[in-house]
Amino acid sequence: MRAALSTTWVILFALPIIAIVVIVAFALYHSSEVRKDDRDDWTDADDR
């Protein structure tokens, strides 16, 4: 009984918190200047 109750608390609270942390971390990574890493995705014609 006690183990099932602990598992329920983990599912209800820990997993959503972990998901929020992962989403925020991905958003911060995505908004950082990762595009300025000297990899050119654009051709010269696209810059004009």
C-alpha cells in the first residue's frame, strides 16, 4: 500500500515538475545564440 501511494505521488507531482524543467531548459537553449556557431544554413542568395 505504501509503495503504491509513493508511486502515485511521484507520478502526480515529480513527473510534471521534471517536464516543466525540461521545457524551460529547451526554451532557454532555443532562445540562446546557438545560430551563431559558424554553421551556415543560408546560401548567399538567401541573404539578399
